[in-house]
Amino acid sequence: ETGVTQTPRHLVMGMTNKKSLKCEQHLGHNAMYWYKQSAKKPLELMFVYNFKEQTENNSVPSRFSPECPNSSHLFLHLHTLQPEDSALYLCASSQGGPVEETQYFGPGTRLLVL
Amino acid sequence: QKEVEQNSGPLSVPEGAIASLNCTYSDRGSQSFFWYRQYSGKSPELIMSIYSNGDKEDGRFTAQLNKASQYVSLLIRDSQPSDSATYLCAVLEGGGSYIPTFGRGTSLIVHP
């Protein structure tokens, strides 16, 4: 248990559906991240928020829309996804400062797009 | 473009042997280095961090850092089948940056 929770753990959706992934951290961290991990590919950083402000958007398609209402919660809104978006979506948090930047990962949401 | 390179493996070692995992990075200004372990179907978890040149030991794990040569390694002594996982190297540049760059990971298989 890392102090970072994600729901749902598994999600199957059609290409026309709209769904949201939720992440919550109980560590008092200031920075939160969304990563995508596809089979046999490295971790891909998608979005970073620090003190609720988006500081990184790695050319992610607009069908992925992040939301960070406060430093403890992070959402990823999904709409009109493609089958190639099927992957493990990981949320992480860290202090957001210059030292000891260990990332604490949630258990992930395994997404299948049909 | 910051790059972190790892041999994807798999690296196969017998139980009880020393497993040596290597990572090179391109940004000479990098200051912080991390090794994460990821079991199949699970999320990454930190096992070691290192900030200064030299060795850092924690139980069966030793991280080695050589900033002049821009590489960081992880040695696992007395390898166990439970060590079988993918090991991710992550590098953080200095100057207040907090977003690490991850390598693609090395798959380690420890066979009985």
C-alpha cells in the first residue's frame, strides 16, 4: 500500500463511451502524474500537476483530458478512445520539490478499449 | 532530449548468483537516480535511490553511480526467484526539476 489509490482497477469501454479514472493520494504530496504503460513499451509520461497547476503535457491527444481539483485528487477523463489506447494507466505522486523526488505509484487502471 | 538507456533483457541468472543491471543517461547535469522494481501486472515501487558517486548498499541491493561515465547500476546479491521482475532506472536532472526520466526497464529472471 503506497498511499496512492486508483479507481477503477479495470475498465472496458467502447470507442464511443466516456469514462473517468480517479486517483487519490494520502501522502501530502504536491505533484501528481499520469503515466501510460503499454505492453513491452516504456512508461510514457502524460500529464504532470504541481500545486494543482498543469506543468507538463507530453503531446497527449485531446481525447485524454486531465483534471486536478486539489493536490490530493487527479482525474483522467476519457472520450472517443481508440483500441491502441488500451494500456495500464498509472497515477503517481511526489513531493514536487528539488530533493528526494521518489515517485509513489498507485496500483493502476487496466483499460481495454473495444 | 534526455535519454535513459537500459538493456531490455531478459537477464537470466541462477538462484544465488549476483544480478547486475545497468543504466546510462544522456543528461550530464543529472543529480538524482532511482531504481524501481515492477512485478508483472503491478505498479513500480522504489527499491533504491542514489545521489552521490560511489556505492550505496541496502540489504542484498547495491546501487553504484559514476557521474563521469554517466552510468548507474544495480547489483542484487544472492538473487532469489522472487527478485524476478522488471527493473526501471529513473534519472532526475538538477536545478529544481522534479519530473524523472524513466528507462524502458530490464527484465530479470532468476531461475531455481
